Amino acid sequence: EPEVAVWNRVPDDFSEAPIDLPASCCGKLEQVRSWSHEVHIARDGEEVWCGPVVVPSNCRSGNVIIARDVLWWEQRRVIHEDHVSAAQGAVSIARDLIVDGFAPDDPNVLDYLDTAGVGVISDREYLANSKYVLDALKDLAKGGIDFTAIGRRIVVRPQGTSLGRTALLNCEHFQGDVCASDNGLQAATKAIITGEGVTGESGGVDPYFGLVEVLHNDTTITSATTAADQARAIVGAGNPPPVLVQPPDNAALSPDAPVCMSELVPGVTVPVVLDCVCRPIAQDLRLSKLSVRWDSTGEQVGVLLQPVMSEVSE
């Protein structure tokens, strides 16, 4: 049995699961090798996380295994073929890239690939050997898609798509403290996107927040329309600055919160009423990150909730 186990679910990136095991727990651990073995985490008989081992460490003081979810494979798979899209939906582009990355040697992931919807229609160019597949997916996530790993399944949807709706949460459903933060670090009243010889802009000086500019360069963008669409998505997410609901360190959802672990997936809508903070909140939020820690004191389930964005495209 592990001494400490941590796992996460995150949007638009890979997640990591470090596991601490006692020094007395050897046996087959000495045979564990990175990439050749996987970590599978189950909760109440249901698998909630899995991915390849990336660093197994055997120390005199104990053993540590670090694994990353199945998206990490795509951080070590380059784009193998040219993908030049004209007026193609971002979800379709993402699917093509994921299949490209796994096709030469699929670690039993493609059968579980889950894509739906269209996303932003765009013109993009991804050339063979130009970048890792996961980096290309992150490009698309800046203004067209959301993706996440749920166990062995990779889910891709148009940005802003809800993956379901939980029951209402209130102050009593959080253990310890809970905070509502006006996140100015994600603010943007104007966005400028530069691509391959093209530029797109959206927004400008806001009468209340003034001018907060964000600049991104993405050489895979080949049309001004696509650049402008991505700029609009960034301003839509950053003006006004998003309000985040997050328990601080050492705080978590209460065990009697009316949600199941299977519901806590990045992209699910969570209605929240907080009347115990200085600026009360009563709105639908979107689960952005799930953090779970298990140790001798029990389980802590932390969530990061962000404002619901309207879908870019269906």
C-alpha cells in the first residue's frame, strides 16, 4: 500500500501521479522500468487514472514512482506526416494529430479516443517533424478546443463545451477554507495573434479595465481569419478577468459534497453558491482542475473552478 499517492485531472495538458512507497516494498518494484510499465489508480473499484511510468526511483529511504497520464505519450511523439488544413474544424485537426502520433505504435489508446463537435474552423499547417503532437494540441487549445485525459480515454471537444452538470455546491461542501479570486493574471482586453505572415486582433481599451494586451505567436496559423478567431476567444476568456473558486492548500471538498468522482472531469459545469466570502458568488462555473491526494490521514479532493466560457463553435 502506498504511503502517499497524488493524482490529477487537468485541461489541455498532461497530469502527473507521484506515488511514495516504503523501502520494505520491493519485490517486483525493482523490475519497474519507465515507459514499459504503467500506473493504474482505482477508487472504490473504478479506475480513475492511468499512464506510463516516467521515473521509478529506488532509494534506501523508500521508493518513488512518478507516472504521467496517456497524453504524455504525445509529448514524446512527433508529427509524422504533413497536415495542411483549409477550413477544417479544430476538433478534426486535433483528432488527425492524435492519430498521427499514436499510429506507428499505439499503447492501446486510440480505441478510447473520444472526439465530438466541430470547434473553430481554421486554416493551419503542421509539418512532419516540426513539433511534438502535444505541443500542437496546446496550440489548438488556445482558441479552438479543450482536451483532457480520463484514464485511458482522451476527450476532445470544442472550447467551452460542457461535459455534464453536477449538483449545486455551497460553502458547507468545502472543508477548511474556500476562496473566490479575481484572477487578473488571465485578464485580456485586447489580443494580438501573429501567424505565418498573418495577424489577427480583437478587443481594445475597456472603459473599466483599461488596456491589457496579450500577444501570441503561432506559426501554424496561415489565415488572418483564424488568427482573429483565436484573438476573440482569448478576449472572451479574459474580459472581465475570470473569477476562480478554489480551496487553498490543505482544503478540499467535503466527503458529503453531492458529487461523484466520475463527475469530476475538467469541462463539467458546477453550479456554485458561496455566501461565506466577502464578494458572494452564485453562478455556473466550469471544473478546470481536479487534484486528489491520499495518505495516512485519508483522501483530499481539491477542485479549481472557473467561469463558464461560451462555446466557440458547434
